[in-house]
Amino acid sequence: MANQNLAEQLKKLKQQLAIWQQELTNYKQWAIANDGVISKTEQYEIDRRASEVDKINARIFQIEKAKGINQEAAPTEVQQSGKNTVNTSRKISGTVGQGGANIAADVTLVQTLLNKFGYRLTTDGDCGKKSIAAIMDFQSKKAGFSKPDGLISPDGKTWKILSGSGAAEQPQTTPTTTTEQPVSKLSGSVGEGGKNVAADVMLVKKLLNKVIAAGLTETDVNVGPKTVAAIKKFQTDKLGAAKVSGLIEVDSESWKVLNGGTAAPVTEQPAATVTPNAVLSAQVGLGKANKPGDVAAIQQLLNTHGYKFAVDGVFNNALSDAIKKFQKEKVGSSSPDGVVDPGGKTWKTLKGETVPSENTTPAGPLNKPNWISIAEGEIGQKEKAGSEHNPKIVEYHSTTGKSKDDETAWCSSFVNWVMNKAGQGGTNSAMAVSWAKWGKKVTKPAYGCIAVIDWDGPGPGWKGHVGFVVGMKGSSILLLGGNQSNAVNISSFGTSKVIAYIYPSNFEIPENFYTFGEASGDFGDDTDIGNTR
């Protein structure tokens, strides 16, 4: 009878374990998708979930021990005085780290020992990128490795030092010099679309911090939007706008300059071969008309702002990138689209005419709801670079949880803050898709309604965005929202991923809210997931 009860307990515990392990995995994926970095708040939530996994594992171990089941392969967690601990006196049975066997019990033991040296790893038995980065950092700082490999062997030097069974070997004595030695060569590409090997990523982040003070976490082996943005900024500042790719490749000019070299000299551009038009006859940009005289006009005008293009009337990616850079830096567009419209803001700014620096707010009805007026008052709030955080964004977060930074995804926090200020309440959730179950739905866009976007598509998902509909441009909706290119602004969105249009349950919708005039202003191309995380 006792064995039967133990078997039943074991079955239930393993079911609970599967649920918590999935919860831990899902939350990790959600946290890292925000910006490629796990914040302190997110790490706390990960640790809390990992603690539940540890507790269940420890109880399973106790039951299996009582039944004489699989003791050699059992987890190392044991229950002592009501507190979960790890048996750190045993030896790992196989390799742990990059390319290792990574038996869960061995990984948990290594994670626990690394934490004793000041690392903050979740002891979940999963040897992910963060654990490998910690091993490599330990090998470099504690074991004296000049080229850490991120792998711990049962009888190897790293294990002996980590477990305390052997002292760190002293590095060979070399003459002291004040000249910094060249950094080792990359093994693969780093950045947007790159191979992103862990050691390469950490090296590039270290150099970016040195060269442009990028403020990146050097032990984080993930390549997120902030890392890509830092690479592009480096390429813009050090190589020129025409060479911005967001990717650093082996033997490329980007790598040579980042590693202490100098950029290739800019060659003189050939003389003009096409007569620039005084007035644009059609749009210039990717996929647009790009008539030679119009393109030549853009090239000539960009050159008056410090660019160096051949005035040849040929449109290419370098010209598109330069237009986007100009729109962002000179026009004030939060989502530059690289398109110059005849008589538009970009065209006027190129010619030196005075135009507003912010995108035009679409004209709304005179009877606009109070929450839109509140939201409009927040336009321009944006994240701060580096370790500082915008206190206003932290205030938005106060409506949905305990986040104290401006890096955790905050679009839903912004909408919650606005609706609470308007006296309508909210979902109190930082998940954008939570708004799909709030208030009452309408079947099409209407002024002032809340649009809920699910980037995952139909069905359950956590990659979402939410904002207020304030206009239409073509078939796209214009959303006034937060965390849109890291700021509160008005941006264009396609409607294919919209899963709901929502109003407060008590709001009577005026008929004129369903009618939109064509909005004028630079709102960029339709925003994608990368500009809302």
C-alpha cells in the first residue's frame, strides 16, 4: 500500500514538474525576446520558477530513493532542514558546457558552483548560452585561459578549480608592457543574420563598448536589437552611412576598424552625369518610381548635408540607407521609411525649408475621447541609453507590475497607464494580448479604439503590441502607442496581425469615429515586431 501511494505521488509530481519546466522555458523565451537581455525583474521571475522546479526535483529524488529507483542518475538536489541544496561534494559524470554531454544533474552542479563565484545562473540543469558564457568568463578570469573553450571536463583544470580540488595554475610569466596587444581574430560573423558564436559575440560587444561606449553587457552572448543598433551606429560613425549593414564579418573593413585599424579613405565621386530635377516628379525610394532626374536631385541635396554620392541618377541600397538616416537625424521621423515624396517633409528638409521636427498628428474628431488627449500629452517620451531609465516609463510600468527599467517591453504598460488616468481602468497586465479580452470589440478600426496586434498570428501567443488608433494612411492604421521604436509616437501598422479593436465597455461610440480622412505626415513604413520589443 505504501509503495502504491509513493507511486501515485511520483506520478503527480512528474506531471507538476513538466508544467513548471514548460512555464520556465516559456518565460525565458518571452524575457529574452524583449531586447535580447534579461533584466533584473525578469531574472527574479526566472529564479522563482526555477526554484519551483528545484523543489519538485528534490521531492522526486526523495521518493525514488525510498523506492530504490535510478539513484546514480538522480538529480543532485536534496532536502535538508526544509531548504533545497545541491550536493556539491560529488564529481560531474560527464562534460558540461559548449559541445558537452550536459547531463542535467552535472549542469545543475556546475551552475551552483559558478554561483558561488558571483555568477547569477538559474540552477535548472539547462546549459544554455548564459551558462556557457559564465564558464568562459570563469576560465578567463579564474583559470587563466587565454582562449576559453566553454567546456568543463571531469578531470580537467576548470573543474579542479571550480570544485576546489586543485589550485589555479599560474599563467606563464611574460614581460610587462603598456602596449595593448591586438585582439584575436573572429571565427565567424556577428550581428544581423550572422553566425553569432558566443565567444565572437562577447568579443565584439567588448570592442563596441570600448570604441563607441555602447553600454552592452559583455558576458551576454545573445545578439538582440540593442547589439545590432550598436553595430550600425559604429558603422555609421566610423565607416560612413553607405557601409551600414548591422553585420561584422571576418576580414571585413568593419572588423578591421573595430579592432584598432583605420577606415579606407573615401574616394572622390565622379562628376554628375544626370541633370537633377528642381522639383520631384514622383516618389524616390525602394520600390518607387526612381526617375533618374529625381534620384539625381536627392543625391545632390544629400551631398549638401555631408554625404558623398555620385550624382548619377541611380538608386541603390546605400542611397536608401542615407535617406533613412537623414529622416531620423534631420527630419525627426521615429520610423524612417527611406521614401521621399514630392512636396513632403523629407523633400522640404533636404532643400532647407523649415518644417516641424515631429511627425504630424492626424486630425481627429472634435469629440475625441479623453484617453487620446492624455496619450497625446506623452508623445516624445523615450527610453534612455545605457544604465539610466526614463522615470516616466517606470511610472507606466507601475500599472502592470514591478519593473523598474525602461527596457522591459512597455506598450501594454503605457496603455494601462493612459486608461487608468482616463478613469477607465485596464488589464493590469504587461502582456499586450491581454487587451483582446477587455472591454467591447468593434469589427473595424475606429478613432480612439485600442488595436491589439499578435505577431505570433492566430491562436495563443505572447509576442504582441497594443496602441490607440488615431488615423489611417492607405490601408494601414496609425497607432499612438508606447515602445514604438523605443518611444511614444504615432507609427504606421498593417492590419493583417490585428486580432481585436477594443473600446471601454461603457463607451458609446459616435458614428463619426468610423470615418477617417487620409493622414498627411511621415509615419514610416508599416512597423514590424522588431520596433515594438
